[in-house]
Amino acid sequence: MKTLPHILVVDDIASNLRLMEAILTPLGYKVFLAHDGMEALEAVKENTMDLILLDAMMPRMDGFETARRLKSDEDTQIIPIVMVTDLSRVEDKVKALEAGVDDLLTKPVDKSEVRSRVASLLKVKAYNDQMRNYQKDLEAELAARTHQLREAFEKIKLSSLDTIYRLSKAAEYKDEDTGAHIVRMSNYSAVIARKMGLTERAAESLLYAAPLHDIGKIGIPDKVLLKSAKLDPEEWDIMKKHPVMGAKILEKADTVFIRLGEIIAMTHHEKWDGSGYPKGLKGKEIPLVGRIVAIADVFDALTSKRPYKQPFPIEKALAIIREDSGSHFDPAVVDAFFACKEEILSIKEKFSEEQESLLYKLSGKFLQ
């Protein structure tokens, strides 16, 4: 551990080195000696210096070049440099200052002047070190706080997602497999969104918003919602009200993904050819998020058990999706769906059975 100030004296004349050493050592400084600029640079690499007394004219590398190199290096640029020289021309002094020298001493040196200049510059160096260390400590503290905030934010996000899944499940809790359904279809939606070139932030927002797609089913009577047979026209009209009910529940929200959920709730049953409901929107009149969630929702419904049906085999479900491209589904979304088919099937397998711990397994890895 360094306790005494370190001073490097650089001169190609041995007597000059001994003189400086004799002046400085009794003052309590640890003195290092170098015979030219090359040795000086090596000494600075090996030891932390607080001040450099540098001769101007030396072999191999003169004092001007040595000063330039030291001042161009971020690790050594705050070390004060005093050029000790017998050069008297104004242009030489200007050249030294342009090289980054902090002060000048004229040979032959005066002992009192050396002591005074050294003491003054060491105070400057100590102050600069203190400020640099303070800045480093401040940056480290800021990095630590930022890390803590990010961790806290991630926990809040996961808690929010958990809450969304649970509330969405509440709207459909009498259906079989709905808990796993909303996890699967929301992850399908995020994967498709990413494949279509949406940003990671947009894909994550969709992950949060997609589970709200059927929140309006909370207003559908059980006799309609849980009917195992085909719905009659009157019952079907009741069922078709759930998108509007869902949008009504979610309207005027402050949170981005809740507002996105409102759009999804209203539009995920619209069809590309205009035959969907509740508004009969056609083509790109349907918001992209509605078109994405539509295919994610239908694929999972096709391959899941419901009160009114047994699950379809994967190949049959995929064939239906492909067949309905251009009628039920946006062809571009269908292309994206099949482009990430393996990832979608992996998600389906991962969440094939709903477990008590299912909602606590969620993490950013599902967005990767």
C-alpha cells in the first residue's frame, strides 16, 4: 500500500538524478529514477506516480515526447509534470507547455524553489485523486442503484404479468385448461410479433396484453359459455358480445399494455376477409395486434380440450391455419407463424399441463 508520495525524476545525467534525490528524499518522498523517456514510461507502468520531474533533452526519447505520451494516456494524464531544463528560448517553453507540461524549472535548480513547486503540485495531484476517486465511487454507487432498480422493475413486471394471468383466468376459470391457454397464447403472440419485425418492447407489451383478449367472457352466462353443444343463433349473438364487453372493461386505462389489451379484446375475433365480429373489420382495418392474437388464440384453441370439443392433432390444426390464410387470418401473420413454428410448438410442450407453479415460472427467457 502506497503511503508516501511517489516522485519520478527523469534525467540522462546521473549527477542531476542524485541531486534531485538528495533534495526530495529528506522531505519524506519516495523517489524513483529513470535515465530517459523510455525508462520513465516503464516506471510509470510499474508504479503509481504523484509527480514527474522531467529533463527536456535526453537520448532515445526526449522530455517533450515523453510528456505528450503521458498526457495522452487516460491513466497518467493527471500526473503533474515539471520540466527541468536549461533551455531558455521562449519557443522551447511554449513547446513544453504544448506537450502538456504543468510547470517549468530552470537549471541549475534552486533547492527552495524545487521544494515549493513540488509541494504545491503534490497538493494539486492529491485533490485530483480525491475528485477522481469520488467520481468512481459515485459511478459505482449509481451502477449499483441502477442494478437494484432494474431488478425491482423486473419483479414488478413479473408480478404484473402474474396478476394479469390470474385475472384473465378468472374470466374463463370454468373452461378446462384456460390457465395454461392464456400463458401459451400470450407467448405465441410475442414470438410471432418478434418474427414480424416488431421491437422487443412491442413484443413484451403484447405478452402482457394478449391474456386480456377474452376478459369480456366474464359477462357471458355460464349456460352459453360452458355449453357442450353447438350454440343456437340467440346464444351465438350473446357470445359475440364478449369482445365489446372486454374492451369496455379495459377502456380509458393509463397503462400501455392495458390499452393494448383493449384493442386486442375488441379485434381478436375480426377476420381478414371481413366476416368476423363485432365490427366486421377487413384486412388492415384490423390492428396488427388483433391479427397476431387471433392466430395465436385459434391455434391454441384448436389444439386444446374445450367443453365442446376434444383437441385436434397438431398437423390438423396447422393445416386449418394454413387453409384459412387470406380468409380468417392475415397471410403475412400466417407466414410469420409458420416461420417460428418450432418455437411455438416448444412453448406448447412446455405449458402442456397447467400446474400450480405455472405462473411463477415466468421470466424474460420466454421473450428470447
